[in-house]
Amino acid sequence: MLRRPASGRPAGTAAEDHRDLDAWVMVRAKIAAACLVVLLLAACTGNAPGAGPSPGNGPELLRKLDLNLALPWSIVFLGDGTGIVSERDTKLIKSIRDGQATTVGDFPGVVPGGEGGLLGLALSPTFARDRLLYAYFTAASDNRVSRVRLEQAGDGRLGLGTPELVFSGIPKAATHNGGRIRFGPDGFLYVGTGDAQQPEQAQDRNALGGKILRLTPDGKPAPGNPFGNTPVYSYGHRNVQGLAWDASGRLWESEFGPDVNDELNLIEPGGNYGWPRVTGAPGRPGYIDAKVVWPSTADASPSGLEIVNGTAFVVALRGQRLWTVPLSGDTAGTPVAYLTGRYGRLRDVSLAPDGTLWVLSNNENPDFALVLKPPHP
Ligand SMILES: [Ca+2]
């Protein structure tokens, strides 16, 4: 677990994904100077993460694709390697082929606002037959999941059919909207929500905020869910941002902490992950500790998560870096950072069919994709 000086960031001064405010940058600069003195006095003790990259055992940057994207949130891949991207505020679905982004369509019903908008994407596990693309988005009154056929014309151009509502009623707010969706190895749809600025929702097993939900592809509570005929799979989450399974089928999750304690969690069905009672890994009975804690949200503010060859890849918004975390069974090793500060805020990371790892930026100046080669196992 990481041990770093907590940032001590004042509460309520920044948006959920920890975009800095000018005043806070000045405060931070003073704190950083003070911390530097403290660190020098302490001879930099503790197992602070490596700054990377470490040649030979880290991800290798193959290319940067200048795709002129605007705040892309999620990327998934068709079997032929075509990337399908959501843009949060434009509400557009775009395809990426041969290093070019092309608009597929405008996703109907999206009402962007704050951190809400067109968020997570997932392809149906039976996409080859049904061509269904699932999307989590912020609508007028709630967050919801719809699915749409990804039509393909004779010339190969992609278009959107008419969306069909799958699941609705997830609370929305300016921040803490969650938004990641992913089909698990069991064929069910996992949906990560946020507490929508109502922290107590996370502890209420009858509320949809602050949860991981597990649904059938049609949006019903999946059979075998831990609390009976409800969609809730795990609870006590603040703002779920990333979902990924390891090779043994364990579900891992990345989550924004409040002013401190960003988290990587190993998810157990029915588990209570603490928010808002506890964060991080305090060892309090009744709450499941995070496997990795980033005490300073300036280092992380994690969003997308992918697991390849036993390594978890976590991209950081405010932290502006790619974290790698070695996983072994149900334990997580010491995180190592790559690309730190070189490409700005990073939103999603996803494995392509050719084995490359794609990272989406979140800078809007404009946004791009990085294509990386994962390290050898
Ligand atoms: Ca927690």
C-alpha cells in the first residue's frame, strides 16, 4: 500500500475528478514546499511508488493518435480492431479506424452537465449476433443504461439504430455519477454508480447510488445477486470509475476517494466498501478495506481500469499518469507510475484485440489516444 503525505486538500473546493482550482494550486505549492522539507528531513522513508518508466518491465508507448476527440470517456473494441468511443459532452459515438476518428451518431436522450453526459460503453457478449452497444449516460432526470444496434452499411460505415432503455433510475448530480459498465465473464452487465452527492445512499441497499449493480442483458436483477431480487451487487462505494476482471474471474474496481484515499478494490458479492463511514483501509469490522490506497488524490483520482497478464492498469485524471499494480491472487502489490505529467489527464484504458493497450486523454485541447504495448508477464 502506498504511504505518502496526505495532500490535506480543503474539502469542497474541487470537482469530483479533482480538477484543480487556481487558489488551491497556490495553497498546494506552499504545502509542497513544506512537504519537501519534511521529506528531506525524513530521508524519504517509506515505500513511495516508483516514478517509472522502468525500461523492460513497463508498458511501452508505441504511438500517440491525434484523433481530435472532445472529452472521450470510454473506448471498447470490435473484433476487427475498430475502436468505439463515447464523448461525454458532445453526446457523440465515434469510431476509430486507421488512426482516424469518424462520427457514428449522436446518442439520443443524453443531457450533459457537470461530470454527467455520455459515459461508459460496453459491447454485448453476443455482439457478433446482435450488434448491441450498451451505454451509460446522464439523462434529464437520472443516470441510465440504454442499448443500441451498431448498424453497418455495405461500405463499412457504422451508424446507430434506435436506442432501447435497459435500466433507469440511477441518481444523477453534477458530480459522483459513476458511469462505468462492463459485461463480466458470467455474461451479466455490471454497472458502477456514484453516490450523486448523497453519501448515505451508498449504505442504503435499497438505493441505486454508490453501488455496483449486476444486471441481465435486459436490465433485470441478475440471478444469484447477494440481496435477492435486487440489482445491488456491492455497496458502500463513493464513485465507481473502473471495472475489470482478472484471469481467475475476480472483479476489481477503481474508485474516487474524497479529499484523500483513492482506492483499488477487490469486489466481493454483497460486500460493503465503507463509504461514507470509512475510506481506504482502516481495518474497521464490517467494511472491506481497499487493496490499494492512494492517500493523495493529487497522485491518482483514478478512472478507467484494465487488467492484462496479472497487472492492473489504472489511469489517473488529476494524477496525470498510468498506474500499474501487480496482482497476485487476492492481493495487490506496490503501484508503479508511468507517463507521469506527460499527457495530461487520462480517462480510460482498454485492451484492443491486437494486444495493445489504449489510453484516452481527458484534456479537451483536443483529446487523443495513446497506444501502448503492455509489459511481458
Ligand atoms: Ca472504500
